[in-house]
Amino acid sequence: MEERAFIVDSLLRTLNPPDSEIDRKWVSVAKRRLAELRSGRVKAVPGNQVFEKIRKRFWEYPTFHKL
């Protein structure tokens, strides 16, 4: 399984090469969000609630019925 994941990752990188500037920006966003969670300024939403909200919002679209 690990070899297949490596191959898929390698293929994806050829289609969408990494961009160090974008990576730095994402790290900055992630650090800010973690600080917000730890400080209590924002509260985490359980994943099952997030996915349920997505299902309710987009289920009306015919393309999602096939999933």
C-alpha cells in the first residue's frame, strides 16, 4: 500500500508541482487556526457534523446522488 501511495503522490506532483510560497502561506494559516483553537477564540466542529451539513446542503444536486 505504501508503494502505491508513493506512486500516486509522484504522479499528482507532476500534474500539480509543489509551490513553496503557497506551502508557506498554508503553514501560516494552519498555525493561526491552531492558535485560535487553543486560545478558545474559535471552537472546533466535530467532523461528523461538518459532513452532515455538507450532505444536507448538496444532496439536492443530481450529481451527488450517484456518490
